[in-house]
Amino acid sequence: MLSGLRSALLQPVSGASLAVARMAFGVTVVVEVGRYVYHDWIWAYYVEPVLRLTYYGWGWVPAASYPVLLVVFGLLAAAGAALALGYRTRLAAPAPALLLGYVFLLEQGRYLNHIYLMVVLAALFALLPSGGAWSLDRWRQSKAWRGAIPAWGLRAFQTQLALVYTTAAVAKINGAWLRGAPLGMWLEPTLAGSPLAVLLGWEPWPLLFAWGGLALDLLAVPALVWRRARVLAVAAHVSV
């Protein structure tokens, strides 16, 4: 059984889908850095506050001055761009993990689960053969864009995404979420005067969004596994 499992994990598979995930992640890092710079969040979140909240056990992580933080975010954008292009992926992949991890640990008050996920994915890309296809590294080595990777690299990434969606679905199965309470607070300033609110009134929308979000997370893994539903599932999650 172990021999069969080892053989299955080492079997060559197309690296295209992992390459798309790598490129999308790199672009996301660059866009996030741009948003932080454009909105001046670097100063507002990490320099201006007098009181700094640190994570338990991580209080030793040193704060940085504004010029140093600008360098950190600049390096982060450069690493994201290199990862998106697949240039020196073995060197570029660990950089977002370290730099994002540092920024994440600077301030507990700015915790966001999406940023935590980006740290996890960055660390995962540092371990995966994500430059095996559609990368400048691949082109430099073989003058071809397409390439194969060991199956374990793709399965590891798929498993991580499955854990994210499954955990998100389980976390939403609670009284407050099922009543639409959190989304009611988040969406009211945005939707109260919108055409959606005019169409059905304000009250149904938090429930619709809450139960819709639960359904998306709960059905994500089976829908992505089922080939016939895969395109629709990807389109639904990208649009959300």
C-alpha cells in the first residue's frame, strides 16, 4: 500500500494548474502592496498607533520605522512579481512567506484571516515545485513553457485549499452566522440604499448572503472535484 501511495505521489502530472495558482498568488501580493501604499495603510496600521498589540509568544518581533517598512513592502512586491513570472522561484517563493509573516506578526489588531491564508500559501509555495510550468525558469532550462511536476506538489496545494473551505464552512455553522448577524453589520452601510435593498427591502439580504456563503464553502470541494461542475464552481468563487 505504501509503495502504491509513493508511486502515485511521484507520478508526473501537468504543472499548469499549480502554475496558474502561483501566478495568481504573485499578482495578488503585488496588488495588496499597491493597496497598502495607495491608502497609506503602512503608516496608519504599523507606525501611527501608540499602542501595539502583539500575538502571544511573538512579542519579541521588533517593530520597524516607516522607511524600513517601505523597504519591506517594496521587497514583498518584487518577490510577488518574481513569483508570478516564475523567475528564480526557489529564491522568490520563500520571500513572501518571510515578509508577509513579519508584517502579519507586527500587529494583532490588524488580524485578517485572508492575510493569514496568504502567509500559509506563501510558505507552501516555498516548498512546492511551482516553477515547473509556465515560468521563466522553465523557459530558461528547456525553451518550453509547459512541464510536468510530481503529483504530490499538486495534491498538497489541493489539500490546503480543501482544508480552507471545509474549515470556513464549519466555522459558519453557528447561530449568529445563520441569523445573518455578522453580515448585517458589514453590509448595512453598503446595501441599505442600493438597488438590491430597494428590490427586496433590507432584511432578507444578510440571510441570503450568509446562507449563500455557507453553501459556497460547503460545496466548494465536491464541486471542484467533480469535473462537470468545476468551471461553474471556479466562476462562482471568483465572482464572490
